[in-house]
Amino acid sequence: MLCVYMENEQEAKLFCKKLQYHEMVWILQEKRGFYIQIYHNVFQNIELLIYFLLLEVWATCTKKDKISDIIRYTYYYEDEIEIEQIRENAMALLLGDELNNFDIQNDLQDTIIEWLRMHTNGDTIDYETYVDSTDLLAESLLSELIGMAIDDMKQEEHYQNFVHTIRGYIANSTSKYKAIHVIQGENFTFYQDDGHMFSEQELKEEIQINPVYIVGLDENELNLTPLLAMVPDFIYIYGDSPPDAKTISIMNIFEERATFKPLNQFPFALV
């Protein structure tokens, strides 16, 4: 059995909801605060799970206002939509995908888990003492976390601007091929609709006679750049890895023009 002591009713109820979601057996007792006694769970490492749930309460409830203040007064953001987006990005960095993975995922998470361990006395976790004693350290940690979240947001904005530029180039270009067939790999392999495989030299010639440099791509890049040079009406990508980063980028840029198919549907003999 583990016992968690909390003083704030909202935080205690939020924690209990998380216990209920994970099908844990618990009893809430109110006596000069809230004592949550946790009796059973299907997870082997119940202590680590409890720490993660407390981490989520700490980040999304206890420190929610502090996080917003840091975004406003340390990083000087005023727009409420941007503030909320940064806060959500910070939570995603810290907590991961809704705590589905209970391994410690990053140094910030590791630090907070260790703080919680330091405030565990036997079978009791004193959440209030943890919050009070780590307040100054937490502000520094949260500032670092928010800085990371802002950097991620700027990178995403840069990528979206890049995608927008490329889509504009495609929209204003004349298609040279009805369809191009692509085989996944460390370097993509390109085929015409009649089964002819492009050689590296042929790809470079396609790139050289088209102004793909205006979107900032390296002419020696032979995965995305050839497709921009050829601007086919349809792109068929074949392979066994839909999550492949290059594939996702092409699907995102070319949108309805691009289709992913299993490798066994490739219509030509593999060279």
C-alpha cells in the first residue's frame, strides 16, 4: 500500500481521477488535508506509476499558473493563443504521449521523479512538502522546459513555412510526368510510369533544368528534390515503412497527389 498526502482539493480529486483511469484501488480520506491510500494495481512498478501521475498533476494543475507567468514575464509572450500553445508544447515534452510509456523519458522528467522520491517517507508520499521545498528549483526547471517548447514551436513554424513555399512552387509548375513510382530506402529509387528506372545522372539532369533552387533545396538531395523537378500528377510510394520520415514529408508536401502502397503492390520488376 502507498499513501499520498495532498492539501489542495482540486489536485487531490484530479489525482484520484487518474488512479481511477488506471483501474487502481484507492480510498480518499479527508482529515486536515487529503490522504489517498492506494492498495492495488496491475502494474508491477506501482511506485513509478504513482510518481508519473503526481508529475502530471504537478505540471498540469499545481504549476499551471506559474508556467503561464513564465511564458508571459520571462519570455514576453502576450497573445493568449500563443501562451496556451507553448504550454501545451511544454506538457508534451515533459509528459510524453499521455503517460502511455512509464519509462523516464528525459532529464527534466528524471529530475522531478527524483524530487518526489526524496519526499517519500516509507509508504507515504508528502506531495505538499515536495511542492514547497522544490519551488525555487522548479521555477528554473520550468523556464528551461518552456524555452525548449518555444524552440520546438519555432522549428515547427519554420517547417510549415518551408512546406507552404514548396506547395506554392508545385502549384505554379507544369507537370512533366503523369505518374512517378518511388521505392523506399536510404535513398529513394524512382521509376517512370512505363517501368523505366531513373539513374542518378538522369535525376540530376531533371534537377538542373528546373529552378528548384528557389525553394532552398540542395541540388544534390535526391529524395524530395527530383519530385519537385518533375512535378508529377501522381506519386506512388512503395515500401514497408509508412512512418518513414522522408515518406511523411513527401505525403505532407504533395498531399492528394501522393499515395503510399505496400511494396508487394509495386507494378514493375525490382532492379
